[in-house]
Amino acid sequence: MFYYVYILGSQKDNNLYIGYTTDLRKRFKQHNSGESLATKPFRPYKLIFYEAFLNRIDAKHREEYLKSGWGIRTIRKMLNKYLKRGEDAKKRI
């Protein structure tokens, strides 16, 4: 079984959401159908990045890191070209 850490981009307000799951397709559908209260107001979402891990603890640590200040910097470096396109549309993270 894999554990996925993912980043979603809101197509409504251009913010990012970071999470982790064992079923990426199902979780993505839940976000876009409004089943997740944290993300419901900002639908629809686009999957912009994910990583797969063999261990749940490793995935959880990666999620926590990406949500931290250093993690946000890492995201900006990893997704530089994608995020740069969004700057014109006032994209922020």
C-alpha cells in the first residue's frame, strides 16, 4: 500500500491545500464534491503535485514539513514554473 502526500490548487482563489491519503483518486473526488469541510468553500481543485511513500509515518512527516515555513519554500522551488504562471493571476501560497 502507498501513502500519498498531495498538493491541490484551488481554481476559485488560487490557494494551495496539502494533505495525505492512501487513496489519492478517492480523496481528490471528495475534495471536489465538497465532502471535506476544510476545502469545500474553495472548490474546484486541480491536483498539481503528489509523492508516494511506503510508510505512513514518512508520509505524515512529509505533509507536516510541506505545511511548515521551510516546506512552503520547498514547494515554491519545486513548482516554480507552475506557480510563476499563477502570479499573473494573483496566486498566493
